[in-house]
Amino acid sequence: MPPTGFRELVRERYSVRAYDRTPADEAALARILETVRMAPTAANRQAFRVVVVRTAGREQELRRIYDRDWFVQAPLVLAVCAVPDEAWVRAVDGWSAAGVDATIAMTHLLLAAADEGLGTCWVASFDPAAAVEVLCLPDGVVPWAFTPLGHPSDTRPPKERRPLEELVLDRR
């Protein structure tokens, strides 16, 4: 059952590492992708792309990217890619927002999926060269993060977080 409010959604969302093969509803996928499209990006450049891959029949190929059984259990794997040539760049030092834009897009994707009752797991430990090859990414499109997308077949473990006092530097 999807959470009822934003704070509950954030509290209840977890990194799913077991999925059933029930296909994700196409309307839910469309809503998730629309949420990603609405993600804030530097100067609204939207310097990211989302690649949607159906896992059925492609499990071995996808395992070249990230070799875990659960990575290919879900019916879909989504890749969020950065596009540095389209990104806003800070003039004073040349810093590019491409990675931040892709990260924000992935965060929106994860939360939108949880809102639909679907599971995800942020994967950054992958083989970038294999990702470019398997996904047939054009030059200038950089794989940034992956997630399976599907119905969880596990249960949420306890969520452990550091105390707020360790994370916030209050300078008021």
C-alpha cells in the first residue's frame, strides 16, 4: 500500500533487493517518468536522460552492468544518465551541474516509484563501460545511476539514520 503523505513516503521508502516478476503498470511508469521530467535542474536545462529497459531476456546482458541477481529480478531497470554538454556550468570555476541534475532526477524517480507502491534500489556501483555498450548510449550521455523498478517481494528493514545533530550545522 503506497504511503499517504510525503513525510510518510520518505520514511517508508527503502532499497528493495527482491522483486517479483509482476509487470509494472504502464500508467504508473508514465506517471513516474512525468515526475522525473518535472524535477528541478540547474537553469532548467534538464541535462539528463532516462533509459527504460525491460529485463526479460536481457538478464545476462544487464548483469554485465551490475552483477547481482536482484538487479534483474524486476521487470524493468531504469538508468538515469547525465548529459554534460547540456548542463549549466558555473562561470566562476567551470563546475558543471550535470551530475547534480541526474541525481535530482533519480531522487524524483525513486520517490515517485514509492508513491506508486513500486520498489527501487539506487545502484551507483556499476561498470560504466558496460552500461554505455549495453544501453547503446550515444556520445556525451554518461550513465549516472541505475535502479530496478518493480513490485517488492521483501519487507522493509528497519531504517537507521544518523542523529540530526550530526548532519546539521546550525549557524543561526
